[in-house]
Amino acid sequence: MQLFVSERLEAEYWPVAGASTAAVVCHPHPLHGGTMQSHVVFRMADACRKQGISSLRFNFRGVGRSGGIHDAGEGEQEDVVAALDFLAEREPRATLWIAGFSFGAAVGARVGVRDARVAALLLVGAPVSMWPMEFLFESSKPMAFVSGDRDEFGDGLEALVARLPGPHRLWRVESTTHLFEPPAAPGDRSAASGQEPSAQRAARSRLEAALAEAVGYLESVRLDLRFR
């Protein structure tokens, strides 16, 4: 369902009947082509839907048909809050999550840590070598991380995750970069011919499997905490 959040943010809302959880999904860096249509963002929302979780993907300010201009991650936090407001109104009984990829993980996590409505965070391709993310230590909320094992911006992720005070897990997707693509192979002409390389299909399949496990993990933690 395509709509506008706060009359200015272009969004795609995937409600699931009877959902007890709903996630705001934040896209990668707008100045590097990031939109809510990113294949990773789509797969994050799809992983949620397959496990009965509603989701709201949206374009940050200045992207696609969203109003405003890029604000280097500051004003974008207001966009995340607006998306949370929308979900809280549409699904008042649902537990709310923040999910984000790359820039979206860094921006979304800042909101998720401080907003009491957010119960858990799904952070994909967290760019820890580019954006300071030590603020995560301030929160004991459950967190799941998914990253390529050859992520150019993921140096130090294991060390950061190990220091988190709350429930957490990390999945490294084998033979994938920050964008969850396989490292370029010399002489591979399949992309030029218009065919999806088999290595790329395999990488995306591994990403989908990791996302399914990460979403399932956060749901199991939610249920465990609920019934303690």
C-alpha cells in the first residue's frame, strides 16, 4: 500500500492482519542511491511479512517523492519518528521495531535507542567504521545484526556487538560485501548480458536466510520477555 506519512514522506505500508509486531524499515544513504526500493530494504520488509510482522518502508526527506532536502542524518531522525508515529496510530497494539540498512541502520538506531515505543532493533550492514555507534551501549533493547563477511564498513562490528548490554546476535553473510553482493569476479560477463550472475543469486539467497533468522530471533526474544 503506497501512501504518504505526515503528508510529506513517500512510503510503502505492508500491514499484516493480526500482527503483534510492526517495523519501520529505513533505507541506505540517499546520496549514494539509497531508496526504500533497495533490494536489501525490500528483503528486510519481506522477511518481516513472512513472519507475520507489518512493515513501513519510506523514503527519507528529499528522496523520490518525499519532500525536503537531505540533512546528513540529523533531520532524517525526525523522519523516523514520523514513521513510528504512523505505525503507532495504525497498529496501536503492536510492538514496534526499528530496522535499517547502512545509513538507515545508523539513523534508525539513534531513534530506536531513545524512543520508548521501540522494543527492538534490526540493524543490517551497520556502518560502524564510518558512523560512531557507541550510543548503542546505552540501551539494553534486543538487537539483531546482519552484515556481509566482507563488508567494507563493518570493521569492529564484532567487538561492538560483544559489548552490548542487552540480548543480541550477529549474522555474517558469507562472501558478500556491504551491499550484500559477491565480490567482483574477473571475467564475469553475466551482468553485462542482462542476466543475474549465479553468485549474486546465491548471495541474495544467503541474505534472505540470515534475515529470516534475525527476525525470528527478535520475535523469540520478544515472546520470552513478554512471558517472563
